[in-house]
Amino acid sequence: MNKNKELLSKDIPTLIKQLAIPASTGMLFNTLYNVVDTYYAGFISTQAVSALTISFMVFFLIIGLGYGFSSAITAILGNSFGKRRNKLASIHAHKGLLFIPFIGIILTILGYIFASDMFILLGAKDEYLQDAITYINPILFGTIFFMFNFSLNSILVALGDTKTYRNTLIFGFFANLVLNPLFMFGFLFIPAMGLSGIAIATVLIQVINMFYMFYKVLQTKVIHFEKPSYFLPDLRVYKLFFSQGIPASLNMLIMSIGSVILTYFVAQYGLMAVAGYGIAFRVEQLMLLPTLGLSTAVLTIVSNNFGAKKYDRVIETLKIAIKYGFIFSTIGIITLTIFGKFLISLFDSNPTVIDFGIHYLLVEIWIFYAYVVLFICVSTLQAIKKPKMILYIALYRQIVAKLIIAYLIVKVFELDFIYLWFGVLVMIYSAAIFAYFYTNSLLKRVCNKIL
């Protein structure tokens, strides 16, 4: 529990750096992991790459729920640790350890029943549909291992350990480089499994990481086998998990729906526009990784200090994290302004595609500051166990406002491609401004502090 004591006493800037840097590094390797899968799928066929893409939309639903409940349990545990109610934290950790995988089992069953219909809805048919099913079936089988890793990581993050998960993601990237071709093409006694081999490699890596993370969790003594009753289901605890986890989980689901909506309106400008947007979006995401790392750090620090009633540290964390986020955003803006065209051209040399991508980036980079505020405020609301507004903000910016603005720009006024992103800019900033003032107002009431 020494790390927990540090979270309540060490200076905030140092803590943010210690937590955010490993988290950001892990996310970078996770992004590269997906690039590796896409790269190797390309050796099979373009159709295999497309099957991988639509399969990820189904998989994202699973990951979103896992992430949502994981962040909720982190907040619950962090609050308990901050209050020095370590026994209660341990009980919740034991319940959470099995709760998220249980959700995973339900999702696996639903996936096997409905995945094919979802793929058909997304336009897959014949061999394309079969490729998608070939990939997703092993992934669905391995869902329970993904979920175990989410539950294990929720405990570690609550204690201020973001390095363990970073290590698993780095290991996963390098293991994927070896296992993908091994299972795809076969070697010695291992048969060639094609597209399903990519999925099996992913599941195997999750299993290996699960044992490593379980070992690290056991070292914390938060999980133990002295009282097996701690593992038994408890409806009151599960109700708490649901109340905290559903808003964050639905936030992830709504994000995926928002992406589909935006892609639909981008498609009105043609296939080249979709390609340019898709490439530029991936480039942009790399620049946002430090901000995502900051949001993880905020979740850990705020949940612990809020539980300990150290409200001054809660407020300081929010302010410093936003400050650091703005610094990272400025670096990202400068980088993409100078190198954006070059980075897009690495993925596609078509001048029209590059032109669409640049139009997207030239506007989108100025939204970085708004993303910083949104991500950090969402983590803060989760950390103080007030997550309901997260869902409403997501509904506004991902569906309601996005539909209205995009429809007006694309369908009604028929403006050029770049104006779509000016509309998105206005939408995101309005959501960020509301999130900032709402979060500060809530902290003022809850913490009885003047911000």
C-alpha cells in the first residue's frame, strides 16, 4: 500500500508524470499492435483487411464495456483506499475481479448469436462475411481473458500502478510481430490458420498477460485467498458497479455510433474523402495519446484524494493536468502543421486523398485543447463517483449535435469538405466548455472549495 500513501502525499506534478507517461506509452504500443494486425492481414487479401475492420466494430463494443466497468471499479477502489478503508477496497476488488469476466461471458454468448447479423448489417456477405466470422469467433472465445485483464488492471491503476499494464502492451506488440506470421502461415507442427491465426495470436497474448498481471495483483495483497467468501456474488456491490460503470460503458458505445455517423457524412464527399479522413484520423490519434495518459493519471489521483477528503489536491490535479494537456496539444499542433502532409503521404500517395486528409487535420488539430478538457473532466467525474453527466455529454457531442451540424453543412447548405470540420470544432468546444464549468461547479459543491 506504499503507492497508495504516495498518491495522498507526493506533489501532484510528479505524480501525474509518474502515472501518465507509462499509460501513454502503453497506449502507443496498443495502437501499433493494431497496425501490425492490419499489416499482416494485408498479406492475405484486401478483403481480409476489410473483415478485420468491421470485426473491430463488434470487438469495440466488448472493449468499451470492459473499459467502462474497469474505470468505475478503479474509482470505487481509489475512493476506498483514500478513506483508508482497505478491507472494503479488498472486498470490492475480489467482487470486481470476477464481475467483469462474468460480463464478458454474457457478451461472448451474445456475440456468437448476433455477430453474423451485425456483419450483414455493415454490408458483409459471401466470402467477406465468412472472413469476418473467421476472425471474430476466436476473439469472442477469448473475451473472458480480455475482461480478466480489465479487472486486474482496475486494481493496479487504483493503487497508482500504470507500469504493469504498459509492460503487457509492450510485450503484446513484440509478441504479435512473431505470433501473427507463425499462426497465419504455420511452422513445424503449427498449421497455417490464415485470418483466424491473427485472432488466436491476440487471445494467446491476452492469456499470457493475464497470468503476469495476476501475479502483480497478488503482490499488492489486495487480492488474496484467506477469505474465499470475498469472491462470492453480492447484489449490492454489483449494483454499485453498474451505477458507476454503465455511464462510462455507454460513453464508449456512443463514441462508436458517433464514428459511424461522421463516416456516413464524410462519405457524401466520395471514397477519396473517406480514405483521407481515415488516414488523417489515425495520425491525429497518435498525437492524442499523451492526453489519454493524463486522463488515466487523473482517475487514479483524484479518486484516492477525493476519498481521503484532500479536496485541495483534487482541484490541483484537475488544473495541472489541463495545463500539461495544453502543452502536449501545442506540441501536437506544431508537429502536425509541419509534418502532417508527409505523415498522410506515408499511408497513401494519391494527391486527392492527401488533400482531403490535410483539410481534416488543418481544422482538427485546433480541437486538441477541447479534447484535453473533455478527457480530464470525464476522468474527474468518474473519480468522484458522479458519472451520470458523462453519458449526457457523450449523447450531445457524438449523436445529437453531430447529426444536426453535419446534416446542415453537408445536406442542407452543401458546403465544402473543410466546413464539416469547422462544424465539428464548434460542437466539441461547446461540449468541452460545458464539461469544464459543470465539473468545477460540482467540485465546488462537493468539496466546498472556491475554484
